[in-house]
Amino acid sequence: MRPEDLTRLFVERSNAGDAAGVAALYEEDAVLAYPPGERTVGREAIRALWEKVLADRPRFEPEPSLPTLVSGDIALTSTPPRDGAGARAQVVRRQADGSWLRVLDQPEFVRPPLQT
């Protein structure tokens, strides 16, 4: 599969309510910057988080991918959110079997509050 396939699989599995399937898109020690301002570390923690998120049965819509940047076995995937607020970005790594898994996932870029 291609690195950008992970975004499609994320939407499909989320809409199916499959938290374990979503977590399977991440490496064992992946870091997810979610909820906003926090980090969720590790596939098991990501699965537990998505179980909570998907309990309310949110609906995710596919977003068009921006061009993927690939350097050897590492790639950067990204999508512009439909609401036009920033971007989503993921660092993914090619696995021994040729598939790709997320290593770092920044699903929302939020501006830090202004310091006065």
C-alpha cells in the first residue's frame, strides 16, 4: 500500500467504529498529538483513546491528500481539513512487509495562545 492509503483506511475504520483497526495503522510506540494540546503514546493508548472518541459514533469525511513526501522508508503525509483550519500531518514508516504505519500524527494544528 501507499503512505497516503493510511488516511483512507483511518476514515473507513473510524466510520465503522473500529478502534482496534484505527490503532493498527500506528507503530507500537507511535505518538499521536491528540486530544489537542496533549500526546497519546503507544498503539494501546491510541486504541483506548479511539474507543472513547468512536463511542459517540462521529462521522469522518475523506479529505484530499496533499502531495506525499518520501525519503527512503520515511514519508510525510498531509491533508487540508475541510473547514480550512490549518492542516493534518503524519510521519509514516515503511514496514518490512512493504506496508506503511504512522509513527507521528498531528491531526490538528492549533495556534498557541498569545502571551501578553
